[in-house]
Amino acid sequence: MAIIVDADACPVIDEIIELAGKHELEVILVRNFNHFTSKQYPAYVSVQYVDDGADSADYRIVALARPEDIVITQDYGLASLLLNKKAIILHHNGNRYTQDNIDQLLAVRHTSQQMRRAGHRTKGPKALSPADKSYFKDQLKKTILNQ
């Protein structure tokens, strides 16, 4: 089992790396080149850079994911593709994507996109608080231990 992270806008990378180290799991951070960092990570963490194309990171993550891998993403479309690969997908808020909730999430995303195209303003996600990060960490730990 590996933890694959859609890392361009992920606010819980440090929490993921910390837990993965405790449980001796590989972490793969997938980033676009425009999010390049020279930050040094532990040996069990690798960074894969992809072209700056709109879905380049998504395609790489789909190619990397195996059944029972844990993928962290906030992208509902990517999550829907990964569910078919039998991966375990968590949002960085700690919620798990499932066959039971993905259709509703995609419908809400579609409606929000239509509203933005029509000129309406929609709120973006709020910044994660320390309590939110703690909740995510608890959910990730439970997910790791249940494998």
C-alpha cells in the first residue's frame, strides 16, 4: 500500500508524511512543474513532477494507483476515476469518497461550475484549521489501520 497525494494544493502534506513514516508506508507526491520545490523529504517520500497541463497530475495519479492504495485529493473527477480502480480516496478534510457519494459530489460541482459561468460568485473552500487537520490525520490513521 502506498499513499499517493494530489499535491499541488494539498494543505495536509506534512500530516500525511508524518503518519506514513510511523506506519512505514511509501508516499508519492504528484505535482505540476509550476509547483516545483527543492524541499527535502524523508527517503520514503518521492515527488513526481508532470507537465503543467490541466489534467496531467490526474492522469499520472490514475496510472500510479493500485487497488488498496490511499489517494488524497480534493478533485471529485479524479476521485470518480480512482473508485473504479478500487483505490481508497480521501479528501483533505478527512471525508472518504465512495460509490455512494460520488454522484452527488459531481452534481454539486457541475452546478457550481454552471453558476460561475453565468457570472455568479461562489465561495471557495475555507482554510483548514488545526482542528480540521487533526480530524484529517485521525481519518487517515483509521484508514491505514483498517487495511
